[in-house]
Amino acid sequence: MAMELPEFAPGLTARVELTVTDADTAQSLGSGDVPVLGTPRVLALAEAATVAATARQIPGGITTVGTRAEVEHRAPTPLGRRVVAQATLTKVDGRKLLFEVTVHDGELLVAEVRLERAVLDRQRFIARAFGD
């Protein structure tokens, strides 16, 4: 039986915030040796914003998974600063969702992230991942 695809409309948005701690630094994440917000954490925050953007409209049994990401990390963020990731769904192409995410520290643009997510049947995906 074919999965009913939810109707996601371009323009859906969400924001998530993070105050930078030691655990979020490039040093802690192994992505560098400086005590500033690490790029992997920027990507994870951007992904969280995309998940939040579709959360209210996603039916039970359906999930989305990240399939592609492009990160432009433009400015360093020191410990204690708060960054805000704002995701916007820009395009829907079948089961592909394309998002643009900006990450700001106040007025400063910290990063721009383009993310692609795929809409999937949750149980089938998990079964396949665990080889059932």
C-alpha cells in the first residue's frame, strides 16, 4: 500500500536556539582545536530547526531523514553566546523537502545551511536500518 504523503507547503518555518557550552565547541567535537561553536554542532542545530518546521504537520507513522547538507560557516561563536537557527521550507519535490537555514548570533550571520530531507514511512525505515 502506498504511503500517503503529507502536504508540506513551502514557507513553513521554525526556529531553535542554543547557548554555546563546552560540549558544543570544535575542540569537544573533534572538528578543530579552538573553543568556539563547532561546525558539526551548527549542522545539528540547523537539522533540529528543519525537524521542528514540519513537526506540527507530520502524521503518525511518517518521518523525515536528512539526506544532504551544505554548510557555510561564516563566523566564530564563543562560549556563552546564544545562536538562533531559523529554518524555512523552500521547495517540495515529491518526497524531497528542501530547507534553507540561517544561524545568527544577534545581528551577526554565523552560518547558512541548505538541507534536504526525505519523507519516509518510519517503521519501514527502521526495519530496513536494522536488517529485519
